[in-house]
Amino acid sequence: MHKFFSCVVAAGLVALLSAATASSGRERSTARLAAFPGASWPTVGGNLANSRYSTLTQINRSNVAKLVRVWTTEINPGFNASGVVESPPTVVGKTLYASSSRGTPAALDAATGKLLWSNEPTTRGGKTGNGRGVSVGDGMLFAGQGDGTLTAFDLASGAVRWKTLINTGNVPTYSPATPIFWNHTVYTSLTGNDLGKLRGAIFAYDAKTGALKWTFYIVPFAGQPGSSTWGDPKELDVGGGGTWTYGAIDPKLGLLYEPTGNPSPDFGRAAGKNLYTDAVIALNLKTGKLKWYFQTVHHDQWDYDCASPPILYDLKVGKRVQHGLTISCKSGYTYNLDRATGKPLTPVKELPPPNAQTIDAATRDYVAAWSKTQPIPTNSNLVPHCATSQMVPGPAPDGKPYEYSCVFAYVGPDHFTVHPVSIGGAVNYEPGSINPTLGYTYVCSIFNVESSKAVPGAPSPLGPIAPGLAGQVFGSNGGYTGSPLTGHLLGGTFTAVNLRNDKNVWQKRYYSDSGISCKSGSAATASGLVFVTDTFGAVHAYDARNGRERWSYTAPESMVVNSAPAIYSVNGKEYIALAVNLGAKTGTGQVGKSSVIAFSLP
């Protein structure tokens, strides 16, 4: 039996290791995927639980200040980046696998950075797409492509083994979510809720052939469980729900945990909770059957789905071990759930919208179909939950005073309402990490506000890219993009949260006049460090206990980092690797080159 946690954690995830016994010839056993990563970083989340916690200790609090950049490799030679790189590296043995902003998978020597192969994506119509990670198993690398296809590449050569079009229903989509491999099966989903035509679903494919095993539709068909939560049956056909991230797996319980996307269109739907959108769902790994769900937003009108991957953890609280799941969402709230039942482990209350008692008659009529309550984690405090006149001074674009409110505020046709946070969310796709010994999770957050007014028939501010945003008008400062706040105001946080009670332990704060915030995601180590990168491309190592900065690095050629670190070792030497846009500059059109850089001790 392997030991997963040192002090505070008992059996829990340890039992993942006994879920399947791997043969000596199998490339990666279930045990390797489930255990906390050591020499390898075998999944995009470090392990099946997405812990992003390395057991390596060579780099520690006493010597991390000596870290140096040891190699740099461009992984998509001949092409400028098409956007920010959002795909964290994966490391198996002595090979590192990464994906460019154009969806180009690549293999590198993990010790030297030598490019072993890179396969330019060939998709229908030449459409490429930016994935958020790759998966490795059965001698293949699995990656989603920009045209809605899932592709398997040979690990040794990069040659395409198979390629399958995910069941899109012949509607436009964005890239598939990051594939997750387990037990000869690849699990993935589709994104594209904003296009207004997608019925979201989770898919399981045979890893060796690409054949479809099962499908779970996030938006049910008429007559199926959950369909009665949609007030207009016609909305079921284009109800959205596609996921933007990857799930977590517990082999002992036999469950796949996926956070689902927001419903479509964003505004103007009939009354109802709109299951199973904006939820964490637990599915049977073999059949896709729903075990439980927990909805984090009812009848979402703010685009507040959970886009960051869930993390599984086992933690001794009092006299019992909690087998939990933690997830941080675009609303700025963190939910801690029992992963066997979906019930909250830390306080969550159903509360009315913050301005429910003060709205005018026109707004009350407009929001008649909206949910009367939302599930609020009462201890969660990643970012402020209410807006003030200091953040967005009036008057509003219509000449009237702003209404200042809070997360989940009602919005109506009479005036502009200001509330945190924008559609981009406080916590978007950036993955968190945990330290199981301390019982902390580490979360990157952006803080901004949104000012909006209901105008039925108004076109989407993003046009055909996101037709689902039609029906509201957004103010200039704090509009749908969440424009940065002016002056010395909070612009983002990096927070250590105690999983026992959902309360902050320490928090790094970034202010709007610096232009710096937190959007990369993090990775932690058994030596008591947590690594994260700010929006200006500076890499930081903090003391996991108290947030004290131990080391930082800024690239002389500048870079943008929107993906989390991978931590691994080769021949006894520990490395920290990041996928970056090298030569890019935040706030400019300079996108740089999709590259991987690595740090180690001299």
C-alpha cells in the first residue's frame, strides 16, 4: 500500500492505488496516475486527483533562491503564437510533452529541452485551436484540436495514430476540453456555449481505437431526468453546458468528476434551474451514468460556471478523514464537497440575490424567471463580493447613477448595475494546487467588476463569436471584459485557503495601478513551496505556510505565462517547467513564440 499523505491524511486517495493492479509491461499504471507525482508529472494536473503537488524536495525553502533557467525550447518552430499558451506540460519518464497556442503537440527531452518531435495540427479547414493540456497513455499522446476532433499521436514519433470527430451534432464549437486518460479510456468534452448552438456532453473513447464508449449529455433531452428544470423545452436543444476544463478521477469510487459550463443563451431564458449546467457532476467511469450533482449556480445569468479543474483531497478534520473535492469558480467562490455524495463539507447557504429587496418594478418584472436563491459558500473570500462607487464612479453611460451591488445581482432594464465579477470570472481556467500536509489549497484570482443593463434585442458585443451574449448592454469601465480598475484598487489575489473551513490563511494582493494580477495557476511541493506566475510573466516561489516570497524570476526577453508549472526530476535533478509565450508582453499585441522553459539548481 502506498502512503499518499504525511501527517493529516489517512486512507482516502491511498485507496486509489489499489483500484487497479498494473502489469510490468504497462506503460503507466493506475497507481502512477493516482499517486502524488514524484520523478514524473504524468497528467496535466500532476495526478488523477489534479493535486498539482509534487513529492520532490531537492528544491526547498533554503535553496530555492539559487534557481536558474537551464533551458529554453520553442515548440512550434516557424510560427508565431496564435494567442496565449494555456497548456501545462506533462512529463513521463525522461520526456516532456507540451502543446502550443496553435494546438501543436510536441515532445522534448525533459533534461535538456531538446525538441524530439512537433506535429503541426491538420484540422478541417485548417482551423487550429488552443488546448489546455494533453494526456498520455497506451503509448499515445491525446490532444483536442480546434475543429472539435480528438487526436491520438504516437509518443515516440508524433505520427497520428487515430483521429475522431467528437459528436458535435454538426454545430460549431471551440477546442475540446483537455483529454484525461485512465484504464485504456480517454475522457473529454466540448466547449462552445457562447456560440449558442451546443448541447454540452462528456464523452468516453477507447484509447486504442478512438471508438466512442459512452456519452453523458449535460443538457438532457425532453423527458429525461433534469429536463423539467428547463421552462421552455425548445431551450433543451441549444442549452449549452459544455465544459471548459478537465475532470478528476477517483478509481476507488469509480467516478469521473467534471465541472459543467453555463447554459445558452446567456440571457432571456425561461424559468428553471437549467440542470445540469453550472454544476459539478460525478459520473460512473465505465457507463457514464450520473451518480450525483451539485449545482453552483441556478439559472445562470452571469456566465459564472466553474472553469478551473476540480481537485480531490483527503484530509483529517477532527476525528474523521474527509474525502473531498474542492473547486473554485468564476463567481469568486470556492466549494468543498464530499466526493462520494456531493454534499458540502464547508458551509453553503441558499441565499437571495443581494439586491432582491431593493430592485425597481421594471427590474422585478425582467428577472421574474431568474432563480430566487443561489448557493453561497459563507466563508469563501478569494476576492471582494460587492462593488463600490470607488471602483466605478458614475454616472453610467445612460446618464443615470449606477446601482452598486454584489455577486449574483439582479440586472434590469431601468439602469446599469455594477457588480463583481465580469464574464471572464474571478477564477477562470487556471488550475489550483494543494498541500496535503498543511491542508491548504492555492488559488489564483482576478478581480474586476461588470456594469450592465438589460436591453432585450441588443446584439452581442462580441458578434458571431458569442451570440449568446445578446440582450444586455455593458458599460465601458467594467464592461463584459471586466476592464481593469483605475487607481490603487485590488486587481487580483493569490490565496491559500484552509480546506477544513474554507477560510483564507494568507493572501498575496495585486493592485490595479501595477497592472499585475494572477492567472497562471500553481503547483506545490513537499518541501513547502508553491510556484505561481503573475500576469507580467514573473515566476514566484512562495513559502506554502505563510506566503513569504522565497524567489522570483523575470525573463529578460519578456514573456506571458498563462499555464501552471510542472515539477519533475531526471537523473536525480529536479526541474520546474513552464509553457510560455516567450517574447510576448502583457497589454500589447506582441504574442511571442510558444516555448517551454525550465529551472533547476546550478
